[in-house]
Amino acid sequence: MPDGETFDPERDGERLAFQLKAVRRAMSDHEWHTLYSLSIVTGAPEASVSARLRDLRKVNHGSNIIERRYVNNGLWEYRMARPGDWVETPRNAR
């Protein structure tokens, strides 16, 4: 379940849980996606998709590795790494 200062479980719980499940399902193909394409597939606003991607990185949501790559003109794509995949990060890059 998402958390944060403005999170109200009664008001937000069901909606955000649905969004998280939908984003996780869409990302489980381990392909690259833009926030826009994830928004279309999940029905959630792009800002909510971005927040759910951050949630997927958290320990209580699986510590998923969400990669990102720059496309152009401020556009980024995101991909969930497969379990066990080696992912180049700034810390382990050559």
C-alpha cells in the first residue's frame, strides 16, 4: 500500500492499490514503457503511474529494480528488471 504524508487509507487505499496492481501487471512484461503508454494501459494519470513506479522500488512492494532510459526531448522510458538480472547502475557502471 502506498504511504506518505497525504495518504488517507479510507479515501485513497482502494484506488491506489488498484493502480499499483495495474502498473505492476503492465511492467511485468519487462519491456520499456513511457509514462504515457502505462497511463493508457492502466487508466491511471501519468503522475500516478510515476508514483506507483516509485512504490514498486520500495521494500514493502518487492524492492523491484525499475530501470529508466532517456529517449529524447524530456521523454523517459521505464522497465522492470527480471529477478536475477544484472542491471548497470551508476554505482556499478564501468
